[in-house]
Amino acid sequence: MIATLATRFAVLPLGLLQGALLARGLGPQGLGRYSAALVDVNIVTTLLALGLPGGLAVLVGESQGHASATRKLWAYGLRHTLLAVLVATLLGMGFALLFPSLAIRIYADRTPLILAILTLCVCGQLGRDLHNALLWGGQRFSAQNRLSLALSVTQLTAVVVLFWIEKIAVESALVLQAISLWGLCVAFVWRLRGWLSEQTEQAAEPPTPSVKRLYQVSLRNFLHILPDMLLLRMDVYLIELLLPRQSMEHDLGLYQAGVRVAELLLMLPGTLNAVLFAKAAAREEVSEKALLGAKLGLYLGLLGCLGMLLVGKPLLILFYGSRFAGSFVPCLLVLLGCTALSFSGPLAGTLSGASGYPPSVIIAQTSALLTNVGINLWLLPRYGIVGAAAASALAYSVSALLITVAFVRRFQIPLSTLLSPVGPQQIMTRLKQR
């Protein structure tokens, strides 16, 4: 677990530098268009996947990574992905033919070239998520991290070159994103094949994975991740809808620049979430480590908030340029919310893995999403992107509170244990223990 965290922290400055170069090259308006396009990719991918990556990870974990079971699940995943892309293509074509005027309004800001690139991004992300889930369920974390780190370095190099020759545009940035997604997909396929070829047949053959069981878990996962995804990204659509058209893309770019910096904090809980999910799905006892990881995430979040408050604005201007000075307040507010998520992230991963995406997590994320939308409808027209950031911070806190309550009840954690402080050095020492 410590090695996984170390690799993730190595990726963090790479992501920060890449984001700074993209922001400087695109400017606030271009960054707003680019960010909105990536949100479309994430939402469409989530809808097409129907939670299958999470279902695959759970079943691979339950089979203890047995090679024959993993191959069967791999085949199921490929069939689902191909069918989902085919159905989505037919539905998109049918919608455009039946409702041409409505289709033109929806895609008014998307040129044919951008639509083609976004399609490549969706297909690449579906493939990446499929193969990532199989490695994730088999707890092949080191392989995933090495490949992700190598690709991050390559992607940063490409952004530096584009920035140097002054060729950064929305289209070129999206092409680079598509290449990165497909690169990770191919790399994960290569590592998955290598891992399966290394496996020796066990004496006890696991039960054949059931398609019915796979989709039962996957649909529960879908109900879990859809509100989670919308919670983190609905503000983009609300900004597009509620702010004046003439300034919307510029304001969205400022907002997204701040959000990108704040969400770097989520790399830690995201990593712990994935590791603890896989271990809990394999029926390992990890509730103590989850709570330690939550407290570590809280410490780092509070440290990040303090640093942002003291030196955040000059650093944002240094990295992004003076055009992004308006990103500071949204960044600080969202960072407060991300601090709450840094505490609840490891708890949510453990809950989801141990119970196969229980209703408690779904209820928590749905409640937070409704909170986000409701407060945004009130604050966003009045206070602009600062109101959107405040709504996100409050919604993230609601999610963290409800998930913490569910974790305490599920694993019967005493309140004294939950609230007792543990020093960072002691946390790291105990996380290293098996």
C-alpha cells in the first residue's frame, strides 16, 4: 500500500505541471471548452459501462484472481463493451435523424472534428476501465502504477512540446487525451496477458463466474458511481446552464482551473479507495487500515487548505498566469470539500468492497448530489463560480458525513476510536504492517 501511495505522489507534480501548461496554452475560455468536453466523455463512458468495471473487480477479487475465472470475466467485459458502443452509435444516429433540430442545439458547441475525437476518447476510456478493473480486482497495483506513471511522463512531454511550438488548442489537447486513454488500454492489456500467463492452475477450480451475478454487482456499482460522478461534475453543466452565455466559457475555465488543483488532493483517497476496495472484496480485514487511511487523508487535506490559504493565490498566478487569479477563491472552497472526501474516501472503498456496493453508499452520494444541485440553483445565479464552489464544498461534506456514519455502523467502530487522533508517523508505520 505504501509503494502504491508513493507512486501516486510521484504523479501529482506531473499532473500539476501538465494542468498549468494546458491552462496557459488554452486560456480561460479554451480551458472551459476543454473541461466541458472531458465531462461529456466521463458521463457517456459511465452510462455505457453500466458499472461493469466495478462488477468485474469484485468477481475477480472473489475468485482470488484465478486465471480461468479472470479470462471468463475478460470475455464478458469485451462483449459488453462492444455491444454498448454499437447500441450507443445506433441510438445517436437515430436521434440525429428523428430530431435533427434538437440534435443541432445539443451539439451546437461541438464541431464534427471534436465529436469524432470525443468518440475515440469514450472508446479508449471504456477499454482502459475494463482492463484496469481486471488488474485492480487481482490486486496488481504495482503494475498499474508503473504503467500509469510512465504514461503520465510521456503525456507531460507531449504537452511541453505542444506548448513550446504554440500548438495547444482544444482539439490538440483532446487528441492527446484520446491517445493517452488508448495507450493505457493497450498497456493494461499487455500486463493482463502477462499476469495470466504467469498463473499456474490451482487444484481447486473456482466456480464459473455467473453473468447474472456479474450484472447484479455491476448495476449496484452503477447506482453507486453515477451519483458520485454527477456529484463531482454536475457543477459544470449547471455553470453552462445558469451563467450568461457571453461569459460562461471564461468563468468555467477559471472554475475548472481551481477545481483541478483542489482535486489533486483526491489522489490519495482515490488510491486508498481502490486498494482497500480490492482487499475488502477478497474478504480481507481492512477496517483498521481504512480508518488510518482516512485520518491520513484528513491531515493532508488540512495541510493543503492551510497552504492554499497562505500562499495559494500567488502560486496559482505563478503556475497558471495572471488571467487565472479569479480561480483562487473557488479553489480554496472546493479544497475544503475535498478535505472531507479525503477522510471518507478510504471508508467508502472498504464499504463498497466488503458489501458489494451497499445502499448506504448510494444513499450518501445521491443525498450529496441533490444537495449540490439544490444549493447551486440558489447560489450560482447570485455569486457565480464562487457560489458553485461553496455548493460543492457543502455537498462533499454531506457525502463524507453519511459515509462515515455508514462505515461506523457496518464495522461497529467505537466513537472514541473514530475521533481519537493518531500521529502521521504512527499511521505510516501501521499501514506498512500486513
